[in-house]
Amino acid sequence: MTTIEFQIKGIWHGDIMVFKSLLPHPLTFIYSQFNINIGDIMVAGRGHKKASDEEILKAYQETNNIWKAAEKLEMCGQNVWKRLKRLGVEFDQRIFSLKEKDCLQKHYKKYALEGRLDDLAKLMGRTKQFLARQAGKLGLTDQHRVKPWLLKGRLREPTKPERIFQQICKRNNIDFYYVGDGQLWIGKKKKLNPDFIEANGKKICVEIMGAYWHSRLLNRNLREDALLPFREKHYKKYKWQSIFIWDTDLLREDAEQFVLNMLKKAQV
């Protein structure tokens, strides 16, 4: 019997529950029993679709582009490249020409400041990541530039879990200020943007952790700085007390009491 492992209900404290007895039932039934969001499971599985060698070759021949082929197959571009490499496919090595270099030097800073690097990549027929690497080599990048959405005043709105947290705080007269739109960054060389800070002068910050964006159980490709242990250590380094609440916790029936208990432990 196959064993399925993933976070169920206990996702907020990182437990993995292994269950076998329910496997004869449809997966939709199992998900409902453990209050699992099927959409999260679908998103988590994206990028790991199986495709035959023939399907991969056909997609690459039709698109002549690894990333477009990967998108068509709903696979990771790196995996498509590895499979094609094993099949002996030779790739055209496009040299970054002087003309392209001049174009990048002329336009990169403007497009970066406007938050339109995707548009520049399309115009030049390159990926955004490739252009960023080349811009770095040419000394065009600025790690300390103001984010374009802040320049334009297009601040990020709170997510649904963040709004639930706000409502709980409001009902219980607890003062937390929303800074998840980029208003506050903590750190020097490496900076992190919390979602909320205590509004009365205490160095307490709160992060509402989306399971897909912060747990390798649902997303194996996450960088180290997206994970809870790294973020907790980072905030502690700068004398901030951090509180982490998983988005799944805010969907529980006892979500309000759970949040209040968390804040009480932090002496808020």
C-alpha cells in the first residue's frame, strides 16, 4: 500500500501525518476529513508533471524554447533541460551580442525602476533572469533601489489570512500596524519584510506564513530565507521578537482563540 505524507491540520507546528487506512477512499474524501485545501495540493504539485521523452521532444521542437516547452508540459524548465540533455539534444548557444549589451545598458535601469523587466525581456527575446545576470556583470543593478511599486504608490493589499488577523486584533483591541506592503524592512545586507509590527513601540513583528510559500512540504524549491527557522533567527539577530502564524491556522474554527493565545505567549 502506498503511503501518502503531507501536512494535515498540524501544519502550523510542522508535523507530518502519515495515513494509510483512508487510502481506499477517494482523495477528495480524505482531504475533506482533514480540512485540506485541494487548491493548495494542486498548486504544490505543479512543476512535477510526468511526461514521456516523446512528449518533451515534441514540445521542444514546436516551441524551440526550453521554458515555453516546460510551460506547455506544466513542468519545471530545469527538468525539461535535463531530460533533453540526456536525450542528446544540442542547444543553440546564443551569444550575448554587443548590440544586446548596448540595448541593456541603455534601457535596463529605466525598465527596472518602472518594474517592467518582464517587458524588456520580451522585447529582447531573453529571460528576465538572464538579463538580470548580465546587468549584474555590467554593474547596472542596484540592490538598494526603491521598489517600483512603492514609487508608484501601488502598495500591496493585505491577503485574506492577513485580513483575518487584522479583524481578530481589532475585535480584541490589540494594536498591530500592517507593514507587509514594503513599508518596513528589517536587516542590513539581508532584509526581511514582516507583515505586522506592534504599534506601541515594542519590537514585536508578526508574519502570516502561507504554507506554499514557506514550507518545503508543499514547495520543494523554496530558498532557505523563505523558511521559518531562517526568518526567526534573522529577526532575533536584530532584537525583534517574531510571531509566526500559518495561514491554515487562521482557517480553523478556533482561529481567534489560537491567535490570542499566540499573542499572550509573546506578552502582547
